[in-house]
Amino acid sequence: MNEPKLSLVEVRDRIDSIDRQIQELISERANWAREVAKVKGEGLSAIDYYRPEREAHVLRMVVDRNHGPLSDTEMVRLFREIMSSCLAQEDPLKVGYLGPEGTFSEQAVRKHFGHAAYGLPLGSIEEVFQEVAAGHADFGVVPVENSGQGMIQVTLDMFLTSEARICGEVELRVHQCLLSQRDTLEGIKQVYGHAQSLQQCKTWLRMNLPNAECIAVQSNAEGARLARNADDAAAIAGSTAAKVYGLKVVAQGIEDRADNTTRFLVIGRSLFPASGNDRTSLLITVNDKPGALYEILSPFAKHGVSLNRIESRPAHTGKWQYAFFIDVSGHIDDASLQAALQDMGPHAAQVRVLGAYPVALP
């Protein structure tokens, strides 16, 4: 026999009962988070309790346990916020990012650290590195790569002189919008946006605003602020910026590539243990001689280490000298990677470990 159909009141009563259980369990989890602080000792700050490898492990288990109806993305977001609030009970993490408010960098901060972390908007990528190095920010979040436009060169160049360590990565699906005081495209003469965003939308702009002047600014949020003060201007930014700066979304999804995604790096001052699914970033300079690049890459193949990415940049140590940024699968403590670096040693002028960190959840 079929069970009798529940009334709306009965369904809502069951939901209320589940809500009470959820709230009690979250409170219990928060209390146990305090116990972790007691075990580690008094007088420590949030950065002393934050362990990216532990968070990555917890979130992977969330994905493994999830059987719907909520998506993996939604379940991870919910658990990230719970962990963020539990960590911030005494002293929230301070995380620097390319500001002002409303940038994609801020969205990446919230995706990785949750809303309980204190976001510190800064004026440039260079300033994010500086504030982390000075200890004014516990961590920083900086863009490093876009799926359509490639590497963010200023971020790579900062690693040539900075001692910052990479502690994590965030992949953010970027949906670009055209924001303005106006309701339509008619009358828009200037379009402000970060240079990367203007490039990501160049085909749409050419087709829909062929006569508008495209003006590159420090960030998309800065462009939104400028558009707020001009009735013939628009800005390229995310929908969050429209809410922050009181603008209308004239068009959305204007990025040229449907898979437009930006990868961000989380930078800090320490290396962390392995999480079980990690990536290691290396900065390698070579002696200028025939076969130099082959000699530093072949040990990876010999020891079964998979290369994810290689980029070259001027090394700033002399004319026509180059440094190679190399991402490989695995953690720096893995035996295979250690063996590869050992074999590489005689052939490299310098090898620096920029970071070993959990791979971003898909």
C-alpha cells in the first residue's frame, strides 16, 4: 500500500525538525573546533590553525559522500562556509586580494576561504604580495591564468623576487556582464574594464558596441566605479559588482568563450604537508648552453613525474637569461619528485620550490 500523502504542515514540521538537528550538529562541530585550538595551545592566531591539506581532505570526502539532489558544488560551498565560521570563532583569517570590492578576485577569496574570512582589498597584485610578506595579511589570492588569455605575467614576475609560497589554487568560472546606469546599449560611448576582461569579451564588444572606446583600468570594480559616475559609460564586471556599485546589468554572459575560467593562486609564507592530491610549483633557472632545457626536464620523465605546465620569463638576472615556471603533479615530499630534483641538480643554476598545495576541486 502507498503511504498516505503528507500535508504541507507536516512536511514543514519535518523540515523544521531537520533544521534543529543541523543547527545542533553545527554548534557541536564549532565546539570541537575550539578543542583543536586548546590542543594546539593558547595565544595562537587563525593562521596557526588553518591547514589547507586538512580542508582539502574534508571537502573531497564531502564530494565522495554526495549522492544529490544538491550538486557537488553546492555541498562543497556549504561545508566551506561551516569550516570558515568555525575557524573564525576567535580571530578570522585576513586575506588580501586585488580590489576594490566586487572583483573576481574577491569571489575567489570567498570560494576558497568562505565569508567568515576578512577580505583585504588592495590596489595591485604587487601590493597583495607585499602585504603577505609583511604579515599584514595571512594569505593573498592572485590571478595567475585564464583559460582563453593564458598566464598573468605580473603574477609570475612577482615570484622572481618574492619569497611568497603557494598554498592553494582556486578555479573560478568567470561570467562577464556589461554594467551601466542605462537600460540599453544605446548611447554607451566608453567601456571600462581590466585589460584581461576586455580581451575576453572583444568579439562581443566588436559586434555590439563597435564605436565605443574600450578603456583598460586597474580592475573591473574600478571600471564599475567609473561607470557609476558617467551616464554614457559602461563597465565589464561580474554581477556582484552591479549590486555593490548600484548599476544595471545591460547584458550578461558576454565572454567570448563558454568555458571562460580563471585560475587563482593562494599565497602565504609557509609550505604545508601533502593532502593526497597535490601540485608542486617550481622556479628553475638554467645555465645558458645547448640542451639545458632538456637536461632539467628529462629527470621528470625518468622518475614518472607528470608535468602540468611550463612557462618561461626573463630572469631579471641578466640580458637574455630566462627562468622557467614548472607545475608538476604530486607533492614536493614525494619520493619520485625528490629523485627527479636530485638528478636535475647539476644541470640547474637554481631550483626554488614555490609551493606544494592541494589541487583545486573540479
